[in-house]
Amino acid sequence: MAEQTNRADRILDAAGKLLLRFGYRKVTIEDISRQAGIGKGTVYLHWRTKQELFEALLRRESIALVEEIVTRMRADPAEARPHRIARTTFLLCHREPLMMAIMTGDAELLGQLKESPLAGQDLVSAEEYFEIITRHGLVRTDVPDLFYAWEATTNGFYLLDSISPAFTSLDAETKADALARTLRAAFEPAEEPSEEALTAAAAELSTIFANIASSYRKWIYYDEKG
């Protein structure tokens, strides 16, 4: 099993490098097998198509992100506050070019992968996420069309660099702090949440994120499924 997992990761590492260099449309299975130093047939032992292989790559990238969030929430339940999750996600995505491509729906890089359920989509359904943070009092209930306003605000921070070059000189930390301050001021209650509420929300969100990581792993390592 360990050997199969290592081989799958080797293939995905090669696919990731080629994707960032050439984009989805130009990369072939032959290219990936050559980059990984294995036979083309070996690639197909893990994934039946190029589409499946690259969707596995997107899932692996997402695992690293959600596991980092889980680690932070388990160490400090205050990380469950929406503006802090948003800040952490923003910084993690900026450190990984492929995650930024996913979050911004980069059509040039992702090609038809842009239509994948993972590209530009939330890992947890918006309804489920907002139900949890609302139930635990972490978000305001008096903001009309809260979800639309939240998504428009958050996505704007990811997309602004591609729309206007005026702010590209700002570093990721500065932008992440601005995102967190904006979300905190506009969408979260003025009063600080209780320790009990944060602990409960962090536990619930951590479980969901951990389950996502587990299910993604099972999908990625196709030939290891029972």
C-alpha cells in the first residue's frame, strides 16, 4: 500500500509541475509518465483518464488546505471564527499557485478542469457552513442577502489582482489582514463569541473538514480502494 501511495504521489507531483508550466490542455499522460520516470501504463493503474488524474491532483491540493485549517482549529478554537478561517485560507492559497488557480477559476491554466466540481467551489456547501456558524452565533443575522455579500467580498480579494494591477505590490499578509478586518466588521457580531460557542463550532467544523480530507484521499488513491 505504501509503495502504491508513494507512486501515486510521484505521478501527481509530476502532473502538478507540468500543469503549472504548460496548462491542462497541453499536458498529456505521456508527458506525465516521462516526468515521473514511469511507464504510461502505470499511470493508468491509478486513474483511468487524464481528467481523473488531474481531479485527483486538485483533491490532494485541497487536502493540504483543510488539514491545516483543522490543525489550527484544534489548537485554538478561535480559529473557527469566519474571518480567521478566511484569512488562513487566503494565505494558504497564495502560497500554492495551483490552489490560487482553483480559487480564481483560472481557465488558461485549468482548461476543462475549470468545470470540475472542485474548481472554484467551496469544500463545504455554503448552506452547511453558514448553518453552523449562524447556529453558534459567529455571524450576524441582520444582514440582508448575507451569503451573496460574503461571497462577493471574499471573491473580490482573490480576483482583484487580475482585474486591477494597482494593488499587486501589496504582500499576501497585508491583503489577508484586510480581508479579515472587512469580514469581521461587516458580517460578524460586535460582541466576542463565548468560549463554549467557539469550542463547539471548531469541533463541528473540524469533523466536517477531516471527513472531507479522508474521502478525498480514498478517491485519489484509486487503486487502493477496496
